[in-house]
Amino acid sequence: MAEKRWLTEDKLALIMGLFLFALGMLNFAGIDALGWSVKTSVWTSVDKVFSAATGGYKGVPGYAALIFTYIFITAFLSVGVKFLGGSVPRFVKSFSIVFVISMACWAAGHFAQIAATPDQLAKYHLEWSLGLTGEAGFILALVAGIFIGNFVPGLAEELKEALRPEMYIKIAIVILGAELGVKAVDALGLASSVIFRGLCAIVEAYLIYWALVYFVARKYFKFSKEWSAPLASGISICGVSAAIATGGAIRARPIVPIMVSSLVVVFTCIEMLILPFAAQWGLWNEPMVAGAWMGLAVKSDGGAIASGAIADALIRAKVLAETGVQYQEGWVTMAATTIKIFIDVFIGIWSFVLAMVWCTFIDCKPGERMKFSAVLDRFPRFVMGYVITFLVMLAICAMGPDMVKLGKGAIAGTGIFRGIFFVLTFFTIGVVSNFKKLWAEGIGKLAAVYVVCLFGFIIWIGLFISWLFFHGVKPPVV
């Protein structure tokens, strides 16, 4: 019993995330340990949906890679469930259904007329697309989960043993740190002025956004501190990852970051459909401002980078038509990507700050002093894993371009699992989202806070800060 009390889901997610990270690190020794995992691509033909993750396994059929991935993840998670005291046979039975539905949604979200961005239409011989990127799979998984959770209660009950969204997302966040470590080093090789301006921009936006959202939620919508902090992080920082990390740091109930995460995904899609076209209309003569704006305003990683890519294509076409000047491709996207990377890096720092604040001022009893050990105990273990994997990859890849190349190979496999764990998260979030209960908890009011903050000041402050730091900076001309 003592072992079970010590081994919490949080600590288990750290261990499991680090195990996947270790498998990815074997790439530095010339061993592609995760390249057999299933990769989902944008597709127009069903036979192109799945493939092996890396070129080293290009002979492995897509369906085989899918089966291998299912077996590996099921066995991998079953070990964790066993240590947590769950029923492994019941977990395997329910998780098999969860995996199949989640991967079906993930695949459907990659259908070209849903996922292809405007700069990819010619590649897939399309005249139009929704342009939502493969992250549309998250939306489909969430919707499918909500349908089952609210209209097929018998099936939802059957899936209960596998409905562990917090464990899935925490494992994914540990892996995310490694990806950001590689990308941060890669970004440092780009134009130094863009990096510096991006760092300045996110520090200002971070401090302004979070404080304002927290104030609005508390003052005008009367949310408790438990609700206001994850909501502020989710809206102002980077959505799902930040909301989950903040919820862990302040020890919020699991329902809090789960509800915030659901809203983040929905609003990300709305922003992706609006902001790039607004940038083409109003910022075509300030392309780097437009890129930075996408990074500051759109909350999910894929959504922000995809918005940058859409804006890149739209603005370059507009500038060429209006002035005859042809900018090099990718610089607008790079501005969005750089800012998003450094925003994500701050998740660990901000979680630690909030853990200290909650220990010192909110959860501390009268007359008590904050103990650093209490802060460390409160600080989510999976965020420690995120910081560890980030710093390890940052240090290794900083050694030179060859290491960056190996690092990209290492995260090619782990990145696949991050995507799968994210889609599992959103499907299971949907299933546990009983809307009668969520409405009683205040999801309608929560969405109202999101709308007021996003369209009331976050988009406009992000635009102002982007203009402040990137005004007059132009991409190179072809």
C-alpha cells in the first residue's frame, strides 16, 4: 500500500515520459528505437494515411506500424495502470476501443480538405480546404468523446478504466520538452534580431496577458482562484499544456484544467480561420509583425505555427500582387514559430512561480512561513520532466549542427507519441465531459471569460506588442 501512496499518477507520468525520451535518445547512438511507430500524414487517398515514422522503417506498411504502435502503447500504459492499482484486463479492453476511436479521429482530421493549409493546396491538387492542419483531429476526437459521454452513457461506463486524460497529457508534456530543446537550438541559428525581439515580446505579453485574464475572471466573473489561475494560463500562455501544468502547481481539481483545455482547442480553430486572413488584409506591408502576432495570439503549438504558415502564404501572394516584390518563403512562419517556442519554454518557469505564490500567500496558514520543500512538493513532477528533457536536448544540440540533426531524428519518434497522447487526451476529455455537470460547474461562464479576454484585449495587445518589436523588419527578397 505504501508504494501505491508514493507512486502517484503525476510521478508515473514523469517516469513513463522519461522512458520514451530515453528510447528517443538512442538515436544519438545510431539506434532508431521508435522509428517503427505510426505517422499520420495529410491525405487524399486512404492508403496514404498511415506510415512508419522515420525513413529507416520505410519498408514497414502503415497498417503494420499502426498495429505495432497499438501493442506498444497498450503494454506501456498497462504497466503504469498496474502500478497505480488499476485492473489491467479491464484497462486493455477499454483502452483498445479508446485507441481505435482516437486514431480514427486523428486520421480523419488529416484529410486534405480539412487539414491542408492554403500554401499546400497545389500539392494536393485542391481548390479549397478548411486549412485547419492535422490538429483538426483533436477537435474531432473531442466531439466524438463528448457525443459518447453525453449520449451513449453505457459505452462511456465501459471505457471508464481507460479514461485517464491527465495521465496521457502529462506524458505528452514530458516528451514536448525534448522537442522544444531541439527547436530552440535550431531557432538560435536564425536571425539573431528576430530571436531577441521575440524574447522581449513574449516576456511583455506573458506578464500583461496573465494578470489581465486572472483579474477579469476574479473581478467580473467571480471565479475562484482555483479556476482563475488555470484559465489565465490557458488563455494567455499556450493553452492545454499551460493549463494542465498550472492546475498541478496550484493543486486544482482535475475538472478545472480539463474544461479549460476543451475551450482552448475550440477557440484555436476559430482563431486559425480568422487571424491569418485579417493579417493579409491589414498587415501585408508588415509581414514579420503578422508572424509574431500569430505566435502571440493563437494558443496551441500546431495552431500558431499553422497560422504563421497560412499568413506567410497569403501575405507573400498579396505583396507580389500589389508591389511585384517577392519575399522569401518561411520568414513569417519562422517569426510565429520562434515566439511560440519561447512561450512554451516558459511553462516550467511559470509553474514554479505559481507554486511559490500559492505556498506563500494562498494555501499558507496564518503565522506559517513558506517552506521551499513545500514548493518542490507542490511543483508538478511531470513539469520537472519537461524541464529535464528540454535542458538535456538543449545542451546536446548546442554542441553543433551534427547534433541538431541527430536531435531531430530523436524527436521524430517521440513526437509521434506526443501527438497520439494528445489525441487520446482530447477523446477521453470529451467522454468525461458530462455537460449537465459542466454547466453546473460553470463552463458557459468560462467560455464567456475566454471570449471577452481573447477578443477584448489578448488579440489586440498581441498585435501592439508584435508591432512594437517587429515594425519595419522585412523578410529577405527573392
